[in-house]
Amino acid sequence: MENPIIELHGLTKNYGAKKAVDNLSLKISKGEIFGLLGPNGAGKTTTILMMLGLAEPSAGEVIVCGTNATRHPIAVRRKVGYLPDSAGFYDNMTALENLIYIGRLNGIAEREIVSRAQKTMEMVGLGAEMHKKAAVYSRGMKQRLGLADLLIREPAVMILDEPTLGIDPAGIRDFLHLIRQLSREQALTVILSSHHLHQMQQICDRVGIFVEGKLLAEGNLETLSGHLFGKDSLVVQVSVREAVAAPEVLERQLRGLDGVNSVVTTANIWELSCHTDVTPDIVRLFVQNGLNVTCVHKKEYGLDEIYHRFFENNVKKESFQWEVR
Ligand SMILES: Nc1ncnc2c1ncn2[C@@H]1O[C@H](COP(=O)(O)OP(=O)(O)OP(=O)(O)O)[C@@H](O)[C@H]1O
């Protein structure tokens, strides 16, 4: 990876005999949305605290924007915005006043502070509600205000710890969409910690799977599923209206396609395991054989399957409580 914005080298944190983080090495590039994924106690928060220079590693080092976070925590915190799972605001002040106050504390010049705060409120979708008291803000709105609190300081990296906790499903969707949009528009690097598989899947470019302080795997979904499911990384299911007169002929033709590993058929449904996506070729063969295709379904292995595969292979299932929504 060229010019990573965050580098962890052999990062380790011991609490007595407990290894909260165990020899973690990882690089994250500028503009990337990276998900720290793992069950309670996996070491996500401890890793974040070390990235912010708030916890001292027992071994290894963290470099953020070229600066050692342990040796220069204040310099690093100027570049990194951190949103804890619940951000606090002054309830008796409006949201905009809260933001202006935060801007002032962070040394933003008085002549530009109001316009910058207003612009930031617009950016996080709270333009119409900036004059409401923080006390009446919903949990989802507070998290947006939390984002505004980070953005007004123009960070290079945002670290969000379980940011969607307690937000309703529609609010979660909007919030995740906003994070992605901000990251893309401003080339902002975002690190999200979560144990919500589906949410991570929606926005992360790459995820790291943590269990018991160890990074078991990292990559994008395609890479992870490729590692875990080997050659069968994709399943294409084709439904036809009528029974196939000579199934063995069609089966032979399908198996002959470059990319298809195996073919299974039950009634009028054909299921093909593939290592590359040859869906158009598959459908073409059905049509050339005079068959009426009623449905084509492509299934790629998602985080759910990746998680469960890790459990089967690496850890005792009963050790953890996963939240699978
Ligand atoms: N200050 C501390 N003293 C002792 N042990 C700690 C301390 N902080 C964390 N731990 C332990 O380190 C391990 C990792 O904790 P951490 O909070 O980093 O996990 P996590 O993945 O963030 O979990 P969660 O999703 O519950 O926040 C846990 O076993 C925890 O009990």
C-alpha cells in the first residue's frame, strides 16, 4: 500500500495477563472506510485508544498521518476526530451554539466561526434543525451533531466507535449513507468499530475481523470470501419455466464454461458454483437451448457467512455472543 495514513506495527496491549490486543499489524490508506469488526471484548476499543494516543502500547507502534501516536498524542489528536458511542452536548444550548462553542475551543477564528458551523450543520443534514436545543435532539440527530463536531475541526481521519447504537433502522441507513458520502467527497479516512455485520457490509471498503485481540483476517468482501470459500466464491441460481428435456447435455455445456466449478439441479432450478462471475454466459446457454428463464439469482458470500466460517474454523462458538441482524 502506498502512503498509508495509519500504520499499526506489532501493536500489543496487555492488561495484566490479559492480551487485549495481540501483535496487530495493519495499514489503512487515505480515503478508505475501514471496519473494525468483532464481538465484545475483541480489542477494538483498546486499538482505537492506542491510535489516539490515549492508551500506551505494551509493544509495537501506531503511526497516524506520519506521527507516532504514543509519543505525540496531542499532534495526532489534532488530525484525528473521535466519536465515542455516545457524544455529549450542552442540552440548554441550541445545536448550532454547541458547535460554535466547540469550534471556539478548537481555535477557529471568530470571524469565520458562525458561517463554518452553519455550513457544517448543512453538511450533516441538520440545516433545518440547527436552532433547536440539543435536549430535543433524537439519538440519530445527536450522532449527526457528533459528526459535525468532528468535521468542523477538519480532521484527516475520523474514528467512530459503534456510531449507530440506539438509532432506528431508517436513521441508521441515512447515517451510514452520510458517512460514505463525506468520506468520498472529502477523501476522509474513516474507521468504524462495530459488531453489526450488515451495516459494515453496506459502507466499508475493507474490514478487519478481530477475535480475542487478534486480527484473524482483513480485506474487502471479495478477498475475504475468496480466502474462505476458495474456488466456490459465487453461486448462480437459474430457474426455468419447464423441465429440461436433456439435462445431461445442458449440464455438460454448463460445466464446460470457464469459471463454473459444479452444477446441481433440482426440479426446474439449476445451481452453479463458480469461481468467476460468468452469469451472462450461463444465461445465454439456457436461452440457446430454447429454455424460458424465469429468474436468475446471484449469491455472493457476505459477512454473515464469512463470520460463521471463522467461527467454525477458528474459535469456539459458545465463547462469543454475536449480534447478527
Ligand atoms: N482498562 C482495562 N483494564 C483491564 N482490562 C481491560 C481494560 N480495558 C479493556 N480490557 C479488557 O481488554 C479486552 C478488550 O477490550 P476492548 O474494550 O478493547 O474490546 P472491544 O472489542 O472494544 O469490545 P466492546 O465491543 O465491548 O467495546 C477485554 O477483555 C476487556 O475486558
